[in-house]
Amino acid sequence: MTTPFHYEPGAATGPVPPPQCPAHGLGVGAGGLRRFYGPEAEQDPAGLYEKLRAEHGTVAPVLLHGDVPAWLVLGHSENLHVTRTPSQFSRDSRRWNALQDGSVAPDHPLAPIFTWQPVCVFADGATHERQRGAVTDSMERIDHRGVRRHINRYSNRLVNDFCQEGRVDLVSQFAERLPMMVMCAILGMPEEYNDRMVQAARDMTRGTATAVSSNAYVVAALNRLVARRRAEPAADFATWLVEHPAGLTDTEVSEHLRLILIAAYEATANLIANVLRMVLTDPRFRARLSGGHMTVPEAVEQTLWDEPPFTAVFGRWAVGDTELGGQRIKAGDALIVGIAPANTDPVVRPDLTANMEGNRAHLAFSGGPHECPGQDIGRAIADVGVDALLMRLPDLELAVEERELQWIGNIMSRHLVELPADFAVRPPQDDNEPPSMGRRNPPIEDWEVQSPVRHTVPTPAPTPPPAPAGAGARAASVPADGAGTGMPPGDAFEDRSVSGRIPQQRRPAAPARLWRAVTRWWNGY
């Protein structure tokens, strides 16, 4: 009989179903606790969050793969406290009591995620500052405008691959490829971009049986990059890490490159797919975007609230016995930062249909000292990539019923399997040129405010009636420049050669009182 998790309030009593029992196929495991893996967690994570919130409040006990106990933090403020208080909740996974007592083996499906590595995400204090400083300093050296040009070029290159087919799977042919192309170029290994790298990056975070081998493939490519940059420096991220004054070892450099590559890839691929799904399935969302009431960056930000690319981050480990959300947390317990449930916490977001435009209080990039340092790059890839795609293919339409869309979930994220779309066939475009709208601009109408001035042939001025006697003398006494009259130059006496160039509506046919008002204003009274 399995030992229940040390959760006291409301803990289930009685025997736990044996492994061969059909109950193990359900979402409930040892001690009556819900599993944070399996069919229910993957197919309906939002429903699972609400069940856990109703049963336990803002912090709930759950079971990881192999029914290993952990705490899922559901509340927005509780998640902020966990991420901002490393003195209570450490990122050092070696504190995990499940590792110390041997209940979690080295080949555990989540090993690529929680196994301690010499990187800043598993460090606290001075070590974290040294390693994180090297990463952030190197991030600051990235030319963001240059990166945006690369993103635009790569986006158009991907669109060229399928623009003559009339149908595309936006997940496998665009969302999963663009981030890897961009990140390989930023890190300094564009030659490593291929289908195997894309598949390995996606597989290693899923907790699958092949996750460990996929992780080994990525690490081998990064080790080759570090060795090459030690010998041949270049203007890329890998070189900047190698040469940073923090003095990172080759292992530290390689592991940080792995962290950045996989985190940026996974998050951005999911973000792009989620934005495109909302564009294709939500008429109001698409109408606001295409009607100019919402920009692509605003659409991305709304998606970060509704469909964050990482649904949860594993993990934090309690430094000592403490209390969180009314639950007793023991030293060495594992905690999961619940990003998606925090974004739907009814305390901060009572109406889930409300527009969150301009509000960046979401936890899509976590928080505290371990907040994602590359979030601006991820936003740029999504902003520019989605914009370039929609500019090239503005008539994209979902090719299947929305209910047919399927997701694959894991402890960290939930992503679309496919997003098939139809569009009108178009010829390829030079990927070195900026994208076109994919259709001709509508003609500018005469009534538009910004319509150009239409120049017409001047209309000859009518011959004035004969002047009264003496008028000619008076006119001759007035200088052509208006000097001494208190009137502006050129206005004291009408020059016939100039009047023909004045638009007809500006002729002296205007009301006399308007002219007198202008004259009084000019003379200062």
C-alpha cells in the first residue's frame, strides 16, 4: 500500500488502490490526491485547476509522474510570494526530499526539468547573481532591431515554403519552426537548425520515454558550439557568454545556452500557436485586430493572459517548514508555480472575458529574481512573426471545426497538435524584402482627410468692372508691398499675375466680414 502524501486537512483515509486497479487510470491517486499528469491534466487543465481551487483553496497538493507528491500554487498573490521570496522557496532542486529519500530516480520522466545543473535557474544568492549577470549582460548586447529584421526574413522564408499550396499547418510549418530558426541564429549555430533539433526541443519537456535522449542531442550540439567559440570567437550570444568577466566554465556556458534555447523555443512556439488560434477562432478577436482596434503586440499580450505559453513552472523547494495559502509546507517539499491558474485567479480577474489590454500583471514569464530575462526576445518573435504571416496571408481561415483541434499537455505547457488553415494561393516573395499586404491597397477616395491635393489648371479671373473716377490714383498711391498701410505684403494691392495661381475658393468671393476680421487681427486690434 502506497504511503499517502503528508497532507492533513481532508486527507483521504483507507487503503490506496493497487497499481493494477482501474482507478489508477483516473485523475485521483495516492491519498485521494489529484494527479497533475495523465488524461485529465492534459485534456482539461482549466477544469483541473478549478477542482483543486474548490477543494483546497489557493495552494493544492498534487501528484507528479510516478505519484510523487508536490504542491501546486494556484493563487496569484501566493505565486508572487513564492517567486519573490527565495529565502523561503529555493530554486535548488537538491533540497527536494523525494530526491534525498530515493523516491525519484535519475531516469524520472521529469529529470531533464528538475535535475540540478550549474545554471542560474537552480541557484540563489551570490551564485545566482554571477550567472544571471552574465546572461542579462549578454542579452543587452543583442541588436533588437537586427533581430527583428531576421525574424521578418525567416517568417517570409517559411511562408514561401507553403504559400503556393493553399493550406498549411500553422503549428508544424510555422509556430514550431520560426523560434528555433531565430534562436539558433542568436546563439551562433544556424547550421544546427533542422527537423531533429525542433523535435528534440519539443520532446525533452514532455516527460516522455525519449525525453532523456532528446536532451542529450541538444546538449551535444551546444557543447560543439561552446568548443568552437572558445577557439573562434564571433559576434553571437555564445561568444559573449564565453568571454564574460563572470568567468563561466564550459559546462556553465553550455547549460545556460540549453536553458535559453529550450525555454525561448518552447514558450515562443506555444505563444505563436495560441495567438494564431485566437485569430482564427474568435471573430471578435480577429475583428479588433484586422480593424485596427488592436495591434499584434496587444493581441500577444492578451494571449499571455488567456493562454500563457508555460502553464506552470517546476519548481521551488521549501527551505524550511512554513505556511502558504493556509497549507503547511514542510522543508524539502516541492512546489509548482501555477502560471495559468494564477492568471485566472478570481481575486485578480473575476471576469475572464474582460479585455486585459494594457495590463501586464500576468505571470506568463514568472516573477521575482528568476523572471524570464529573454521575454522581450520572445515577444519580438511572436509580434513580428505573426504580423509578417498575416500580412502575407490576410485571408487565413481555419480549415477544420474548432472542436476538432487537439492539444498535448505536460507539467509545463499545453500546446496545439495542429492548426490547419486555408488561404488563396500566392507566389513566393523575396525574403530579403519587407512583406507586402498580399493584396492591393484600396484607392484613396476624394473625401478622405489625407487625400492628396489635386492641382487643377487655374481659372482666369473675371475682368473687374471699371473703377470709379479717382480710384486709379488711389491704387497707384499704395505701394505694391503694402508698406505704410498696416496690411501684409501682397495683400494691399491685388497682383493679377498672382491671383491666377490662387485656388478659386480663395478668391475675394469670400464673405467680406471674414476679410475684415483677418485685417483687424493682422493690425493687432
